[in-house]
Amino acid sequence: MNVMLLAAGRGTRMKPLTDHTPKPLLKVGGKPLIVWHLERLATAGFKKVVINHAWLGAQIEAYLGHGDPWGLNIEYSAETLALETAGGIAKALPILGDDPFLVMNADVWCDWHPTHAFTVQKHLKEQPELLTWLLLVDNPPFHPNGDFCLQSNGMVEAEKKGLPRLTFSGIGIYKPSLFESLEPDQPAKLAPLLKQAMKQQRVVGEKHLSHWVDVGTPERLANLDQILFKA
């Protein structure tokens, strides 16, 4: 199973830390954010990792190389113009392959273990009507209204009367066909694709009950750093 780490964001809210360092290389708990992902992916048995980048992307390639320290094969999808989430994934489809693949935001920290992705991939391949699986979390203070609703049968909807909204963690598993309508090398957001698939009852998900942090500001980075060094 292949995996893509999304690392093309400018990290504007992280300024001035990201003026000279790409956000995925900011250190927390003694190592760059993206390395936490690579270590977990390697432990889980993944081999091929695709990383997209735009802002200061050469630094990411120079630091990570081809993934040898983690026993991974890292390939890069360079974007001269940041293509947003869906556009970036669509550009990388030729190197992600035909099977469902895992996608993770490089700027989140989460103790969800990606070994579960292999079970989800098998389920998606056995259910042709399904397109996507999403990992959802409780709403953080900075995003109190959440994103989507999770039904008891695992289906995910944009809105469902009587159900609380949860926050999308930035971790999902997608079939390539979700992105087939997109023009190559054109910016495109992920949310419209997901909502359209939800209308068709083609999105499932789960709620993560443990630790997840969207490392979106210097304050959150510093707080996570303290937590990890105490662990």
C-alpha cells in the first residue's frame, strides 16, 4: 500500500518560523514533524511514500533524501504552484498507483497507527461502491463546529440531524477514482469532492479516541513539544 504525505503548504500561520524552514521540517519532541510520520509508516510496514512540496521544497528533499534511514522509498511530487489538497493528490496519482492509498497531512501529530490502513484498504477494495475512508476526531477549540458527521454504521455525511459534527483529522484513505474529474496541475480543494461522495453514500470513517494535534501555530508547536519531551 502506498502513502502520500501532504507537505506543500506555505505555513503562513507559523510565521516567522516558516520564513526559512518548511513547516514539515519544524522540530517537535526532538525531530521534524514529518519524521514522526515516516517512523510510524516504516514500523507499520509501508515501503513507498510520496511527498508533495512547494514552499522551500528543496529543503525537504535534502533532509529526507530517498528515505534510506527509515527503510522507505520516498518519491517527490514537486509543485511550482501549490495545488491545494485534492489538486496535489491528483498530480501525484501516476506514482500512487491504482489501489486505495493512505494520505496524511504532514503538519499534524497523531498517535493513530497506520497498520490499520491495510485493513481499511482491503475493505474499500471489497466494497466497489465506497470511495473514501476518513479518520475523524473531537473538535479542537480552534475548530468548534467540526466538519462531518459519523453515523453508527460508519457512514460519513456532511450534515446529519441529531448527530454532532466531528473534525477531519487530515488522515484518509482514497480510491484514485475520487479524483478522476480533476484537471491535471490545477488547484482543487478536497472538501467538495468529499461532500459529493457523501451525498452518494460512498464515504465511511472512524473516530480516533486518542491524541491528535493540528500543529498550526507556534503556540501549538511549543505545547506539543513540551508534551512529547515529558512523555
